[in-house]
Amino acid sequence: MPPPDGDDSAHGDCAHGDSAHGVSAQDDPVTDGLAERADAYAAVPLLNCLLREVARPVSETGEHRVHHLPGGDRLLRVRGTRRPAQPEVRVAGGWHRVGHTELVKLVAEELRRHTGLSNHELPAEMIDSRDAVAALLAARARATPPDDPYLRSEQCLLTGHTHHPAPKARGGGPAAGWLPYAPEAYARFPLTLLGLREDTVVEEGDTSPLDALGTAPPGYRLLPAHPWQLDLAGPELADAFADGRLVRLGTTAFGTWPTAAIRTLYAPGPDLFLKFSLDVRITNDIRRLWRHDLLALRRTDAAVRAAFETFEGPPAWLSDRGYRTADFAFEALAVLVRDGFGGRLLPGATPLLAAGLVEGFDGSPLDRAADPGAWWSAYLAQVVPPAMTAFARHGVVIEAHLQNTLVAVDAEGTPVQALYRDAEGVKLLPDVEREAGWERLVYCLVVNHLGEIAGALAERHPGLDPWPAARRELARHDVPEIPALLASPTLPGKTNLLLRWTGADGADARYLPLPNPLRGA
């Protein structure tokens, strides 16, 4: 994460506010420099998208990289590499600094020329994402991070998706409506408990953990709800509350913690993850639990579970074991039950979100690795084999990106186990062609995941080249596509900016070639 001065070596520390972002102990963390810090955070993923998908590199001089913007025949330069900052455009007589609002305008102009299409929604989302960051910075300055390192890793994503034009957009609503439920603001809150009349219940799989969350009156079943979703879906549910199909039963006696996915909550007491619908666009999609995904859930999850049960060693799958909802609001009220850690996590190990390792948080093992090369080899040995084996032997493409991967570490911070989650994103062969499944796996695991962890590790430990070890780990696996992967000059990079600008479906991934650091490593 870049500070406003564009020092690419700095990284975030969730528990200590913004000490890595140029804020001194004497500054007021709520107001001093907040706009500049919000601009700096929001510019990073937007610039990453622009430089990957539209611009073309021209030169690299000192701390600056210069790119050509073909649409307007302009030159853009930035500081830093992994986290570009301080954008400037070439003007007569020198370089002109571009603020966030001007950057959004510049990106929109480039995309109109590049695609021939207009889009009024995405620029608004870019602004909303930046304003959300400002609200989060102010809120977290007054909040206390969780003590549990796992929860800190889930709640530290202030930058978020590093290659999305508006990763922190929250649907354009006022911050007061969503801040109480924002993981980045260290939120914790109880679930709302509803009674759902028995003749309207729809469920599949094992939903028994839901019945232990409270007590439903006779003739009703317990249905937990995300309070933000209840606010959003209020008009849709008014008649059901009026005629008694739904009744309010209060809240849980315990708090739940929103994870990085925002709509997925973790309840440490019952050791349970619950995933809800959320009628808000977050990154590429409206985050409802869609009917077609729920109906496919048992088959998909069963295939992943069957694959993981054959693995030797410690990898684990957090199963999406079932869902419950109402027949009159199938998607709006759906809740999905996901395994907790009990019986799956190695004794004494601490799970950490892989995306949190990239973002940075207090206690991250990346900051205390005495031998970063050994740490990286241990990391690769945990996260690569499950994904490759599931694909090669079972035809299962797990979505092994940063937000779906948990890496458990021992007391010294060494990776000892990988835990994967989210059956909704899993693809099965031959439902998708093998070539498409492989491309998706390479993007999620190598580009989105290993590329970001490798970059964060090398940033903290100058001189470390992480790619030879990654090449060796991949070469160990008997997968027919791997030799071509290691020899290819390019890797597939997902085009989130163009995808959103052209209005493509969020699940319709499109890729462009990126330089392959595995080749010749």
C-alpha cells in the first residue's frame, strides 16, 4: 500500500492506523491528510488497471515509469511499481500532477477512445470507492482492531483488489448505511434473527447449525439475516412481515465479524461462517446468492470435498454445507452455512487470509521471516499442491485467489497448511472446457495469488527472487499443461477495467497477456 509520497517500499499496518503512510504520531489521524491518503489508496488499483489494460510502457527512469496512453496520445508517469502512485501527465514545459478526480476523468476519456463506448456508471463507482476509503480511514482511526490475528488479516484490506478500478465502492449509498458492517472499519455486530414460517422454508444440505443460533416459535424455523441486507431488501419483505410469514426474534447473543468478502461473517463462538446475499455491487457483481448458484451448490461442493479427501497431508476445504431461505424471497433471504475451523485446522496453527499478507497487518509473518526464501518455499508447498492436484486428478478448478485462500502458520510464522473456501466460484470439468479451466486456475493461483505474495515478500526483502522457487514447485506436479506454462512468454491477466467499462457479466472473465516471470526463472 502506497503512502501519499509514493514510497513503494512502505506497507500497511492495520493495527497501527497509517504510520506507514506518512502520518506522524502528532497528527490527528481522523482529519489530517485524510483526503490525500484516500486519494493515494484509491489511485493504486485504478492505476494498476490502466497500466495493465490500456497504457503501453515507454521508459523507466529512476523512480518513475512512463507510459503512453494511446487514446489521447498522452504520456503518463507514476512512481513505484507494485503500487503505482503520484500520477502525472506530460504537458508543455513539464509534468502535471493528476489528482484522483482528474485521474477518473482521464481514465474515462481513454476508455471511450479505446473502446468506442460510453459508461456513466463506472466513473461514479470510482469516485464512490475513493470516498469509501476516506470514510474507512476516518472510522478505523477511532476503532480498535481485533486481537485475533486471523480476524486482523480478514479486516485489513483497505486497498483491496489490487487490479480493480473501484474495489471499495459500496453501491453509492451514504457511509452511515454501510460503515457499521464494514470489515475494513473493524466492524463486529450480532446477526438479526428471523422466524420463517415452516411452510415457506426452502433448504438443501446440512443447515442444522442455524437452529442452534436461537429459538424459533412453534410453526417457524430460525433464519439469521445480515442487518444491512435487511435494510436493503426492506420493501421486498414488507408484505411477509405484515402477514406473518416472517417475524422478528431479536439478535444473536454473540457478535459476528465480517470477513474480507463483506457478506460472509465469522462467528467465533459457534465456529461458523455464514454467507448472505447483499444487494450491493462489490467489485464486478451484485453480491446476491443467486438461485442458479445455490441450486448447483451441493454438486459443486461435493466434488471439491471428494477431491480434498484424497489428498495426503494437511490441506483443507471449508465446505459450503447447505443453505436455507424463503420461497417468497429465495435470493434476498438466502443464508449459506460454511464450515468453521474445528477439525480442519492443524493443532496450534493460526489461519491467515492470503490477501491480508499482501495488504499488511500487525503480526504478519511476512514482516518477521528470518529466512524469506525458506518461508516462501514453505508457502508454495502448502498452497500449490491442492489446487494442482484437484485440477489434474479430479477435474476441479478451485478459485485459488487471494481472498479464497487461508494459510495457517505455526508459532514461528512458517506456513504449515492451506485452507481453501467458496464453492460458488468453483468450476468442474467438463462443465467448462479444460483449456478455459486451466486459464482460470493459472490466473487465480499464479497471477492473482502467487504474483502478489511474491511481490509483497520481495518488497520486504530486497534481493530475494521468488520465481525460481515457484517454478520448481510447479514443475513437481504431473500436470500436462505445466511445461507449456513454464515456457510461455505470457500469463493471463484479467481485465477488470475493460470488463466493467463494457458492461460484461462479472463472471465473464476476459484476459490479456502479461509477462511471465516463471519463464527462465
